[in-house]
Amino acid sequence: MRLRLRELIALSLSTYVLSVFAKVLYPGFYTDIIALYYRVVVPTHNGIPYHAYWLEYPAIPAILIWVSGNAPTAQMYLWTMAFLMSFFVVGTVFFLYRTCTEFGLDRGRILPFLIMAPSFLVMVFFNWDILALCFVSAAFYFAFKRKLRIAGLCLGLGLAAKAFPILLLPAFLKEGHSWTERIETGLAAVLGAAIPYLPFVILDFQSLVGVHESSYSTVYVEDSIWMLGRYFGLIQQDWIVLAVAWSLIFLAILHMTFSRHSLVLKSWVITAVAMLVYPSYPPQYNMWLLPMFVLYPAFGLIPFLVFDFLDTTIISYWFAADNPFQQWGIIWDISLIRIALLVALMIWVTYKSSKTIARTTKLENKIEPSPSLSSKSG
């Protein structure tokens, strides 16, 4: 399907508006966006984030919450937030489209793997994950253009929207042709992350540090493999859970960064491992993978849809279940099947990529003359 940019943007905004309407017009549909309004905006009369109240989200969502919090009613707050976030929806589609068209990828994948993806339909206006998707999509575009410093800046901005983009930075740094380029890319990432935080640093640095230390040292087990760990009593101490999770994430980053896989597949695997081993794996996290599903053509549509549809059923059953944390209840079952499918996708796509790399290496070895032949010809 050869859709043009304006058609894809129109379709994405239509999907986004439907998602917004479902949340605004149906008050029973929980979102983190409205929950934060009643939890922190109303009690503090829209005080400054981190300073007036504890907020577990990074700087860019904090800024959007504060700007939208000036609206006089809860509904106007939602509409204001929806308007501000719409620019990130357009930005995500724009950068994915440009990447596909300029580098010979199938731009038709943007429709089924992003715009019509179940997790996008349900979760795009649930949390602020779309902000990070926009910056990650931009980072891929500029990395493909060999503008790694701008890509690093985008990843830094992504960190100020959601934590996961910074996990991709080592893989992006590996794309650099020199240590100078890599250092400048890393500094650009630091700059991108620092700029949105600067007002909060100036106002109340101690509160900002305290909030983030608390957020990343707290273990909250939700819809993840750690449900089984806790159920069977394998690991009970929170610090050990975090140590194991971050060790596995670090190993995945190290292994994939120095592998011969493509940048997109490296990033997909790193993100997938982080989602799999971290204590909390709520349904909106699936959106993190969508740009990489678009840009990596080896992923088939049917396996993706099964995996992503199961993800969205978790949120559907969450508010209908008497106890969403019930052990071996329906949410547990769906979560574990979703995890198994993600593992299967990861094994399959890395195996397929490894076979391609092996064939390429074998061909290169055949083409290059052996040392003995070279010496004889000399």
C-alpha cells in the first residue's frame, strides 16, 4: 500500500482522536493522564512538578502536565494535553515515513505496525510513551542519514520523555566512525536530556534528585516474569530483583552493541530484553517497539498482531477483573503468554539475522583472496 505522508498523518490523527475521545467521553476508562490530574494537579492547584509534589515521570511529561494543568476543568485539561501530544503523533509518523522513503524501506508498514496496531489504538492517549516514540523515530532517521550527533540529541530528549531511549545510546554510538564522533554524539545526548530538566534543576534540585532516586529504586511487580519469581519465592529482596534485571539489561546492551546485527534490530532486542526482565511490564510499554517493528521488515504481520493484541487485552481485563493481581487469573495467563511470544519473536528474528550475517561473511571470505594467493601473485 503506497500511502503518501499526508494520508498517513491524517490516518494517524484520526486514530489518535478516536483514542482521545474514548478517554475523554467515557470517564470510566482509566488513564495515567487523568489520574495524575486528580492526584497532583488539583491538590496543589497546579503547583510546579517535583517542587510542589512527587512525580515519577521525566521532565517533558512534567512540563506538559503543568501546561495542561492551567486549564479550568478536568475535561479541558485532557483536551489541552491531547492537543500538545498530537504533535508527537505527527512527528513519529513523519520521521518513520522519511526513513522508509529515503532508505528503500516499505512505508506501507507504518499503517499496520503503528497506526492500526492494537497497542497504538488503545494506549496512545493513556500515558506519555508517544513522546519517546517520536524522539526514537527521529533518532533512527538521523542515524540513517549519518547525522549521529543529532541522533544522540534526539535520544537525550527521549530520555527526558521516558527512560528507555537512553538504553539504545551504546548501539547508536557504535555506528560512529571515530571516537571523536562517538564522544560528540554522547555529549549531544547529555545535552538533549539536560535541557528539559534545566528549569527544575534551577528551582529545586534536591527534590528532583529525591524523586528520581525513589522512582528507580522501587520494585513494583506488574504483568512481568517476576510474577512467577515472587510466586515461587525465588527472589524476594527488592535490591536483588533490580540487580538481576539491570545486569541482564546491561548484558543485552553489551552483546547487541558489538554484534553485527543492524542498528534497528540491535535496538529492538535491547528494548525487548528491558521489557522482559524489568519488574513492571504494563501494556503501554509495547508501544516502545512499534517504530522498530516498522523499520525491520523481517517481522511478519500475523505474529506481531497476535502478540500486540494479547497485550491490549491485559488493559481490557484489568478494570473488569475483581482482582487484577489474582495469581493464575486471566491477566496472569495473558501476561505470561505475551512474554512467551515476545521471547519467541526475539529468538526467531535474531536467528534469522545471524544466518544472514553468516552467509554474508562466507561470501566475503570467498571473494577476498587468501594470503597464500596474494603472496604468490606478488
